[in-house]
Amino acid sequence: MQKNDIYEIEIEDMSEDGSGIGHIDGMAVFVKDTAPGDVAEIKIIKVMKRYAYGRLMSLIRPSEDRVEPPCEVARQCGGCTLQHVNYGAQLRLKRNKVENCLRRIGGIENAADLCEEILGMEDNPFRFRNKMQFPIGRDKEGRPVLGFYAQRTHCVIPVTDCMTGHGVNRYIIEAVKEYINETGVSIYDEESGTGLLRHLITRTGFTTGELMVALVINGDDIPDRELLVRMLEEAVRGYGSDNLCLTSVMININKEKTNRIIGFESKRVFGRDYIYDYIGNVRFRISVESFFQVNPYQTGRLYRRALEYADLTGQETVWDMYCGIGTISLFLSEQAKKVYGVEIVPQAIEDARGNAELNRIKNTEFFVGKAEDVVTEIYSSGGDGSHADVVVVDPPRKGCDGKLLDTLIKMNPERIVYVSCDPATLARDIKILSESGGYKLKKYTVCDMFSHSGHCETVALLSRNEVR
């Protein structure tokens, strides 16, 4: 097999990033924009030692699961890698991916039997994102454009609307382009590090109807603040919803020559410097910098399932490890005696404490630091928090630190609820907890938090004993 060779291939599976997978002479070939069941003509674009990459040239026989993407730039953008696959098939692919990881990596032969019904989007698998980030650039004619970076590049693909975000974003994008044209404000250039406007960020409270608009800038201020606010207010009125209100306009300062989008300082231009929204009955205060789950519909369902797996009676001490801004902790606090949370990001813990106060929740306590260090130290001290009846972990993609897993096994909780954004590390950690700690996977649920992408969330229940 060599670069530029042409082959006919049948797509059998999909990868983590949404590429189709087929085989040629036993070698796996990854092909973007294909779906399982496609028979396609492809061109080989890169050959590695054990696998290769191909480019779709034409469809010989389309899969029965293939659909026309509703977004006109889905293929160029690369954000929604599964828009060309019908939603039912997307859910099957995600469930199968988790099952395969648990069986292959975790050694759980009955993984399919332990899986509860997948939590897919109930009504419409679009318009679910409450936060959007649009880089700002110029097209070849010099006109301002907002959109997304093409996959693995920093070339801005212009969009007028994103099907995964709130419908008001279409109007906000047009207002910001009009503001740029009216004021002549400069746009940031990554190579030279000059220019003012870098990104547009919107945050929408799906329950409260509060809307925040923020411009990330390479400077200290923007020209004609009043004009920007007036144009944004007109944009929100143009969207035509009585349930949506422009609550906050902010600028976020990022003068560093970096790929990081959000800087460390924000200034209020209009309204409040935060918005409110809810997950379930818990109210959250959200700033430009706050981490907050982007799909509030599915987050509530995922956390309710985690709460169900925790099976709390009001007498339990619970640890929430990698707690973020305390979203799961505050959910658990409604039915627990005491909840401890730990997170490495100081701002997140500050938000967690603020959200507990906002909701008048008094049975939580939060710590700043690495979970493996904080929890191990508290366990070794034998004081408050050294015992847990239930432990919830919600680690980053790399999974739980080995030191934390060792301490968790020593703490000997009755139940472990593992929330995961990566099925491979979930399976690895379950195997460790099983072989070293005697815990067994009792059941798990896959949740589609990011429709039309290859990502999914899983919540799993582990216990040494029988569970209800």
C-alpha cells in the first residue's frame, strides 16, 4: 500500500474522532466522512506501520444509515464528525464503543448485559450547546468572518449558524460582523500577534433565558461600547423570543500569543458580569471563565443517573473527586449527610463554594489540589473525610491517577460511581479496581452529551456487594 493508491473499501466501524474504519489486506484504514456500511472508493493519503489514512473519493454504495447533513459546512468544519449518520445509528455506535472497551480493555465479558438503555437526546439532537466559541478572522476579500477552525488547522471556516448551538447565535454573529464593519476595529492575526478582536463567546441560560456575549480581545478595551451593546440588543430582539434577554456583555483580555482562548481578566461592558442557569433544581452562577457542562438537557439526566447509582438514604458520607464547580456534589448533597469535593483548579473550587452558598447548601466542603494528594492526605490523617460510604469520580480523559485508585481501595466505600468521558480509561480503571480492590461493575449507562460527534459520557456503578 502506498500514498495515492486507489482502493474500493467497505467501512466496518468508526473511530473515536468519527472516521470510518475499513481494512485493506488486513490493514486498518481510517477514512473521514464515511459511515459503517458504506462501500467507497478512496485514495490513500498517508501510510503508517500498522494502519493508513484514506480520503473519500466517491460512494459506490451508501450505507443505509447515511443521511444528508443539515449543516452546509459540516464536512469542512470537522466539529460534527457524525452528522452524515442518522441519529439512531450514532447512538448504537456509541454504545458499542463503550461495550467494546469494557470487554477488550476491562476484561468484562458480559459488558453488553450490564448496559442500561442509552440516554439519547429525547426530542431534537440539535440546539443543545449553551456555550459557543467563534474565532474571528477575515476572508480573502478582507471581510470579517466568524466560524470554527477547520480540523487540525487555524483556518476559520465561516458559519452563519451552528446547528448544535442556540438559535440566537446566528443573530449575534451578524451583529458582531456589523460592529466590525461600522467601527473598523482590527482583527487579531496569529502570526504577527497584532490586532484586537480574537473570539466571540456566547453563554445562554436555557432555563433562565439569560444571555451573555463576550469578546476576547488582544488589548484593554474596545471602541464604541455603546454601539456594540445597541447592536447586540437589536440582534436578540431580531431572534424574536420573549424568553431570552441580553443580560451580560463582557470583554475578556488575552494578550498572550497562545492557542488558549480565554484570558485571566474580564471586564463588564453591560449588565451583570455573570448569568444564572439551572441543572435540575440547583442554580449556578456562570461567568466568562466558568466551567459549566455545555449540554444542560443531558447533564441533568446524567447526574440523575449518577444519583440513582449512589443510592443515598441521607446518612452517607460522600466524596466527589474531580468535582469541578461542584455540579455533581450539589446534586448529591440533597440526599447525603455530607459531601466532600476536590478539584485542582482554584477558580472552580471558588465557584463550587459560591454555588453551594447560592443554593443555601450547608453539607458540602471543597478542597483545592490534586485529588490523589488531597484525598490521600485526608485518609492518612484519620480525621473528618477519611471515611466514605460512596465515592464519585469524574476524571479528565486520562482517567484516575493510580495513587488515587490505591487510596480509594483503602477507603473501602460501599459503592463507587464512575462518570467518564473516555471509555478506554474507564475500562482500564475498572480493571484496576476489580483486580486490586475486589470491586465489580454492576451496571452502566451511556449518555449522548455531544450529539453528532464521536464523544460520549458513561456513568458506571461498582460495588463489592449486591446492589438494588
